[in-house]
Amino acid sequence: MASTPRWQDQVGLETIQAIVKQIVPTWTNGLHVVQLELVSGILDGRDILCCTATGDGKSVAFAIPCLVLLEYNKNPETYHRGLPTRAKPIGIVITPTKGLANNIVDELSKLNVSGFSYCAETLTEARKTGLRLAHEIKELIGTFLRGRFPSSISILGLTATLEPGLPTESVCKSLGFFEGSFKLIRRSNERPNTQFSIRFTAAGMTGDKFPELLPYLASGRKTIIHCQALRQVLSVHTYLWRAQPDGADKLKRARIYHAICTPKYNQETIHLIETDPRCQIIIAAVAFSNGLNAKTLLDSLSLEFAPTLDEAWQEKGRVGRNPDTIGRGIIFIPNSMVKIAETYLKLLCADFLQLSLLPQVVFRKQASPLVF
């Protein structure tokens, strides 16, 4: 008796590629290896945890499975018969920030996939048109998120920064993933086309003047500036407004991207940075800008080091998303942080020496290159 074909089988993979080339003609080569592995697993109902670099195309997981099934159902005679399908495919995406949610909805619209970002602002807009979306969506989310997922549903975790060991174990536990019950896709999150550097400054970037930014902005490269708080966002915007010469299109060249702005304004900012040569600079709060996807961005300037290395790498992941470009990630740090780092390393070395059987002089010779 012939086995039921799967999307992860060769015939399924070929069908996915044929459909993708049909529905997205600009993707002449179809999906690349990681994307194909993701989409085929989702279509077969597998639970997946995928860790790969920013800009690696993970977001296809939000739209392509639904598009593949819709096309497969619409033209069954065109493709291999018997592959598992669903009459009305739906995806629920849970994101850590509203900015990322709105960005995903915008990306989906480019593929003719309807989406809705569930947050206070969009619900208010819907209410003005007479729709009671809050009640309807609350019922839908309640049904799905109380441990009632059907066994055929694929649960998918996507990230660019998840360390092996305890961090991965913690995420797996939260998602209900256990050894042997899910597929782990882990690739390097290195970005070969992005230069990462640290610049030390005489003072912190907490005042109302930011001359250290000007040499980078004078290059004309499209730039995102990451700020730690709204006050810093406004201070940087005001400083750059005053620094621009008379006659410059100040409202276009530098724009704020923050939760205080309307979703419409934020989406217009993404559109302008991608299409308008006059728009060069986005000034954003760190939390809101994670997940921002604009392939024209080339420089990422962070006014402080993020609380963790993972968060810092997420910030730098906003640039160089076009592999044919060279991105730059610069973090500005006050000189006082060098002293703090030296003190930390000395304490770390002292703690290690108490446990080490090696002579102290030997350890110091090995450790000396670590000191700033």
C-alpha cells in the first residue's frame, strides 16, 4: 500500500517550489534551503524551533504556507495529488512588540495576504468603522491559547538570537517542546556583510548634543539610530533638526519610529526609508525597532550598549539585510565603561584563580589580552 505523500518528501518540496514561483514571480529561484525546510515542516504539521540570522528569510513562515495551500486547493489538477491540505488556512503570529507586528502585517500585504495587528490603536480604528474586533479576536485567541491546539497545528518559534543550553531549554519548555517531539533548525547568526564596532566617547549619550553621530550621517547612508528611551529619541531628533542646513527637507530626512506615533505614520516611515532618497535617518526606541525590516538601511548607531549581547545583535540585524550591501553596526560607549569592564575582568580573574590549579603568573599572561 502506497504511503501518503508529505510536503517534506521530494515530491512535496518540488510542489512547494513550483507554487512559490507561480504565486510570487519575482522569486525566480523559489525558496532557499532554510525557508524550504521551514515551510515544508509547517505544512506537515511539525513543531519547529528555528534559530538563524536576521535577514535569513524566516518571515516566509508567516505567509507562504497559507499561500501554498490556497493555490494547491484552487488548482488541484496542476499539482501532485494527495498532499495534506486545509480548506481555510490561518496563522496566528505572537510578537514581543507592536512595531514588529505592524511590520509583519505590512510585509504580508505585499504578498496579498490579509493580516491584522491586534493592539489598542488598530482596535480603536476598527471600532470607528463599526467592527467589534476586540470581542471576536479575544474569543479566537482564548480558544487557541488555552492548550487546545489541534494535533495537526504546527507551532513555530523563530529567532535570530537564542543560545544553546539553558536559554533554548527554557524556550522549549514554554512552547511545550520536548526531545523528539519537534524539529530544531539552528544555523549561525553571523552576518558576514555587517561590520560590528564600538566607539568610545568622552561622555555618555544622555544629554541634548550628539556630535559623534554627524560624521556617520554625513556619509548619506540610510541609518537607524537606536535610543534607550523616548526622551532620548526626542533629544536626538531635535539635535539633528537643528544641525541640518536651512532649506533641507527636515521632515523627510529624519523621522521618529516609536509607539507614540500612529501605526500609519510608522508604516509611512518604513515606506519612505525604502523608496524616498530624501529620507535617510530613522530614530527609534530599541524595543520598538526590533523586527523592523527595511533592506535599504545600511548603518545602525546605538547610543548605549544593550543589556545583553543578544539584544545588541538584534539591533545590528536591522542593517545589511540586502546581502549585496555592506552594513555597519556602531555602538557608542562612554570611556568610563572601560574602567567598569577592567574592574569586572579583574574580579572575574580573581574568582577563577581561587578555583584554578594553575600558577597565578601563568593565568595572568593568558588573561592579559582580555584587558581593554
